[in-house]
Amino acid sequence: MIAKYARKIVLLCVVALLVFVAGCGGGTKSSGGNTSTDTNAQTNAGSGSGTASGGNGGGSSSAPAKLVVSSFGGAYEETQKELAKQFAQEYNVEIEFVTLYSADALAKIRAEKGNPSIDVVQFSGGQESIAGKEDLIVPIDLNELSNGKDLYDAAKDPNGYAPAYAFSALGIIYNEEKISTPPTSWKDLWKDEYKGKVALVDISNSFGLQFLLAVAKMNGGGEHDIQPGLDAIRELLPNAAAVVKSTPEVGTLFAQEEAIIAAYDTGYAFTFRQQGQPIKFVTPQEGAIGTFINAQVVKGGNEELAKKFVDFLLRPGIQKQFAEKNGYAPTNRTVELSEELQAVMPYGEEAVGRLIRLNNDLVNENKAAWTEEWNKLISQ
Amino acid sequence: MKRRIPPHWILIAPGLLVFAVAFLIPIGRLAVMSFQENLPEGGTGGFVWDHYVKFFSDPHYLRIFGRTLVISAVVSFICLVMGYCLAYGISRAKEGRKLLLLMIAAMPLLTSATIRNFGWIIILSRKGLLNELLLSVGVIKEPLSLLYTPTGVVIALVHVLLPYMVLILYSVLEGLDRNLESAAANLGASRFHTFRLVTLPLSMPGIIAGTLLVFSISLSFFVTPSLIGGPKVQLMATEIYNQTINLLNWPYASALALILLAAVLIVTNLYNRALSRSRTEANPFHV
Amino acid sequence: MFKIGWLRIANGLIYLYILAPLAVVIISSFHPGEYLIFPPQGFSWRWYEHVLMSGRYTEPFWNSVKIAVVTTCFSLPIGTLAAYALTRYDFRFKNAVQSLFLSPLVIPTLLFGIGLLIMFSALGVKMYFTRLVLAHIVLTIPYVVRTMLASFSQINRSIEEASVVLGASPARTFWLVTLPQVKSALAASAFISLVMSFDELVVALFLTGPGLNTLPIMIYSDIQFNLSPSIAAISSLVIVATLAIGALLIIFMQQRTRKSTDIEDPKP
């Protein structure tokens, strides 16, 4: 009995194998040289945008056009989902959200190059500089966006990709019940009284990287010279309650009161406070490092619709609601916020102008070397 | 003329098919990538040995590799001892209780990784439950640093990998012919001798399978070392994650993964040979 | 008697070790605040209500169940047949085949997921459910193969031989004689496969797409800002649900054993 079927089964296997090997032989070959990868990507992108312009994009479905947007999950994503309903109605499209943190999202669109499953990708850690260089996202002319003219200069992307739709800033957060005199400078983290009470974030997290650069800048270094930063961090390690990798751990450290002070982000500070933690944010005198949260149009996706969605996120009404619900500062200068909100985020021409924008191209170029140095330092 | 296809190929054909499509192709792609240059503008370039050279010439990476192997070996050994005790106990328990005990042993698998590690953080941290307990009993004077250390990683890894060991050992001990044990006992062997000369050799397939399984998984396990070890305890899996997600150096990450795979295949082979040879029971079947 | 006593104590301690972190999780799931902390300050069912009533987790939960069940329906038979071939026959490339079936254990799932995504994307395969299940089958087969290898190589072959001598076909012998002898290994394999697939995040993150959320992805989404007690509540619910299923199984099996004790015990 077995023998009777055996030949068929094996034949089937061989055929299927051949088909797949053939299909992928192409793929393997195309990876051999950079040029052929590019042609491959272009053909795919071409066919992709072809379907998009044909009407609905995203393949053969005849349902209303669909736009896939990556978001960061949790309350952030919930708010965006709510706000996006308006967009869905206006343009008669269906919006689907997928949860991906910035770095994961970049890895995903990188693996899907030429044939993306995401149309709009959101970044908060400067990933757009890499995505742009790798030709994964599409540049945007601000004049094409109806809200382009109202943006702060700081919101504009130096490489011509989509502008930031929200600001947050890296400063100092502290537990106001445990610390009576508010810190004023990054230097305060080194104080003896905070021994074992400082939460440090690893370099693999963008907040940790930002802090390292802030410290380097404070000590005369910067993107060109990280050593002063690393030296200062070495001095700071005895003060650390822990060096953590993932963002939720910082919240837990504060909630457990194992840490009472840290270099951290306004948006998170807002969320922590909303969740009932006695956490306050201050901008250090050296200046806060800006986080420029942006939504980018993925190359080869539904580019036209994606551009409209990016523009939608820049609308003053949308940005205002977003600031009120999630604590991220508007990048559209026409947005008016309450005094209370203004105090907890980088708001207004002056504050926004003071945000330090890291040179992401340089940062990304050096990140591998810095990570290695950092890891050696931390594991000592 | 008509040649019959050997039955074993029919039996493994479905598996081979699935693996050819969904494992060999993607991993083959990564293998090719590991010999390609990582271009700064993204994508991969021509053939280079650089990634392997970089790994074997930098003591930093070799240390990570060594630490990974040691931790995995320690985890496998502890899992084996603890798993054997549990599996032996369960297989000797009353029928009605067996499933309950097995389920308790398997419970770590039922909680999502993040949350299980939260539990460990609470227990292991400097002001954690374990330290407080030990301090109050007076066993230690100073709180132990367990969190963010290799010891902590081992404790948490054993916890999540123990179920695999127990399940495998149990299924072997349960299928074991109990009459052989009674025979040995009837012939006057002591409990210890029966165990050493009958039960242990007969459960050798389970021991081999369990330790190799745990060893392999712990090499590539990411979440637990990352959360419990923090940035200080760098292992191959955390380094691969870092290279893949943060530094986007996929060729190097692939090279690391392949080195890991090669190491496991070598270790597995040596281990198999050593143990198969030492087995008292003549079993012609390679496990 | 002496030895068993020591074993009891040792096992008691091991069970304590297994349960301690889970107890922490379950206890802290009753914390009323937004943060997962221990010990909880107060007692509330809030997060259970959130998990069960908000509807946010219902669909992802069933998606995960579906993926886990379909995955196991493939990986269990495929892995069992392969393990049987690997224990019962000697052939060329046997070691290579065995190594192949076990190697997904060592490849970090992150790279595996990216490799698969590159492939599926190049082929234009966007069937999210199918491609995720395919990946999970590959990820779970090693567990099945490992467990079944150990079990097959240790069972009593003379019964199989007797069956063949008495005229049963190999397929019949396998079904009626071999499989019943390894049923606890089969159960263990199925359980591991179900749980692995149910709890798998990384590959799912890369291979799913819009409209297919799994429970681990919801948890990933929930921990962007903080570790919420909702995740502890989910884990507690999963534990309780599994225990309940287990309890039903125990009752079911006890009734069966009472009915047919001799069939249950196939020892010679």
C-alpha cells in the first residue's frame, strides 16, 4: 500500500521542490550583486504601484482601498486608530494598523523591500535616515502637503523625507515625592545622593543612545567624538539602579521605587503621570535632545494614499487631539495648547527651536562602533 | 525494473518537503548573506570572509560565544538533574496524580515570556523576595546580586526549559518496561543498583534527547537572557538580535547564527557518539 | 524508602521553584493600578474585566488558538513519521536528515523570521495565516522529532516484530502496536507544539500582516509604555484554562481506566 503511493508522493515532493528552488534560485542570485537586487526591487515596485494606480492597491481585492499603517502599540496606537477614522471616512478607505516598534518596523520593510505589506511606517528613533538611504521610503515635497507651510522648521527632515508629526524630548524625569529640589542639569545624575537610584537605558534603545550623545556633547564631544560620553558614563555606572534595555522596564523601576531619576522622554513622562506616578519632567540647562516622530511613505506601497495620510497627521486639529491624549508636542505651529500642556512638552517656536537634533546620518554610521564600546564598558 | 522507493524516504518526505520550502531556502539565503559585504547604503555586496574573520579574531565575540556555551551547558546539566528527579517522581506517582503533576511541571510554558521574567525580576532583584528571605533567615548578610548576572540568567533559563526536559524524560520513563526493574529487584539488587543498572541505562535515549534539546534551545533563547541578563550579560542570541535589529548588519548576524548552528551540530555529534558508546544496553539505533 | 523520601523533598523544592515566579505573576495581576508591581497594593478584578470584557483580546486569542491547532495538526504527524524513520531504518544521509530536522532549534527565531519574510516577500506570498502556520510547523517539528526519537528508540521492538510475523501490514502495526506504546510521548509532543506556537512572538511579528493579530502580538503592543497587570491577568487566565482542561482530562481518563483497565495496560 505504502509503496503504491510512495512514487506519487516522492514525485510530488520533487516537483514542488524544483518549483521552489527555481523560484528562489532567482532570489538567491539576485542577492549576489547589488545591482541585480535593485532591478529586482524596481520591477516589483513597478508592478506594485501599477496596481495601486489601477485603483485599490494591495493586490487583487475589490474592496475599498486599504491603507496599512504601522504604529507603536498600546495607548498610542489606540489614539491613532480613533483619529484615523476621520481619514477613513474622508477618503473612503479602510485603515489597518499593525503594531511594530520603530526598529522592528524598519527591519520588516527592509526584508520586504520592493513588495511591502505596509504603506505608512512610523519611526521615533531616527530610523528614517537609514530607510531613506536604503531607498525604502519615498521623499516628500513639503509644497505638496497642504499643512507643509505651517510646520516648524525643526520638524522638517534634513534629507527631504516626510516631516515629523510630533515632538518629544529627552530630558530628566524624577520622582517628585522623593526628590524635593528639581534637578537642573544632566550633571545632577552623577550626584552622590542618587547612588543606586538612577535608571540607565542601554544604547540599543534610542533613549539610551540619545543620552550617551547628550553626555558626550556636555563634555566636549558629540557625534564625531563619543569618548567623553563613554568616560562620563563609566563614572555614572555606580549610581545606576539598573541598566535596562526595554522601555517598559523604566516604568517598572519607577513604580517599584527602585529608581527615582533618569534621563528619559517627555511623552513617556506624560504617560507615567497620567497613570498615576508622581513623575515630573525637566529640561536640563544643556538642552533637551529632540525626538522627531514621523510617518513615512513606504516605497512600492500605496504611495498616493500614504502621502495623504502623512498630511493628515500634520493637520492642526489632529495634532491637538494627539497632544491632549498622549502628550506628544505638535509640529504644526498653528496648534494652540492649554497652558498646562505647554508646560510638559516642547511647545512654541522658542522651545522647539532649542531642541537638539542629532545628526542621524552620523549616528547611524557610528552606531556599530559605539555599541561595541558601550557593551565592553557595561559588561565590566 | 520497478524499484521500490525505500519506506524511510516516504516517511520523512513530508518533513523534508516542508523543510525544503520553509527552512532551507530562508536559511540558505542567510547563509549566502553571511558571505556578503554589508554595504553602508543598505543591501549586500560581493563575496567576503570578513564576518567570520571578524568573529574569530575579536576576543570580545569569542568571549560572548564561550559564555553562551558555558551557560547553555550548565543549564542543560541542571535541567537534567532536576528534570530527572521530577520525571522519575511523576512516573512513580499514582495514576490519577500524574497528569496534575505534569501540568504543574509544564506551567512555565503557559505564561508569556515577558510576564514570566517579570516574576523572576521581582524575586531576584537586590531587594527582591529571595534576598529578603535569605537575609531574614540569616543565610546571607549582604543581598546577593542575581539580577543582571549570568547566575540569574541560568536560574530563569532552567525554569523555562525544565518542562521540555521533564516531558521528554517522563515519556521515556513511562514507556519503560517496569518488569525489568522488578526482575532486578527480585534478583536481589538494591534500589540504587536497580536504578543505576536498569532504569538509568534504559532511559538513556531520554537523557540524550532532553539534554540536547535544552542545550540547543538555550543557545538561541533570546527573551530571558535579554530581560534577566540585561545589557551586561551578552550572549550569542542577544548579540544576534542587536546586530539584526539595532545595527541592521544582517550578514554579520547570519554569520553568528551559522557559527552557532555549526557548533551545535559538532557538539551534538560528539555527545551522541560518546553517550551511545557508553551505553550498556546494546542499542543499534542512533538517537 | 529512604531514597524515595529524599526524592520527595527534592521534588517539593523543585515544584516550589517552578511555581514561585508564577505565583508572583498571578498575585500581582490583582493590582488595581496601571503598573505591574509586587506586592500589589489592593485587590481588584479590574484587569480581568479588561481582558475578558473589552473585546480587545478576543480575536487575537482565537487567532492564536487556531494557529496553534493547525500547526500541531501538521507538525505532530510529520515529526512522528520522520522520527520513526530515523529510529527504525538505517540509510545514507540519515545523520544529515536528523540534524536538519533539529536545526531550527538553534537558529534564532528573529533571523528565521526575517529569512522567511525575505523569501515570501520576493515570491509575493501574502497569505498571512498560511505563511505563519508554515513557519510554526518548522519551528515545532524539532520538538516533536526530539521527543519521539527518544520514545521510539526505547520501546520494546519484539511486540512490533510479533505483529508483523502474525501477518499485520507495517502500516497496521505502526498504528495499532507502535503508536499506543508511545502515547505519552505523543501527548507531550502535541502539548509542546501547541504551547510553542501559541506563545510565539517574533516570527509572528514579521510574518503576520494587517488583520491577523495574535495574542503575543497584543501583549507586545501592550508593553510599549509599561508592563500592565493586564498581561499578568492574561497569563493567569491561560494557566487556569489549561488547568481546567487538564482536570477534565483527568476525570475523563479515570472513568476510562475504570471501564477498561486491561486494555490501558499493554504490558506483556
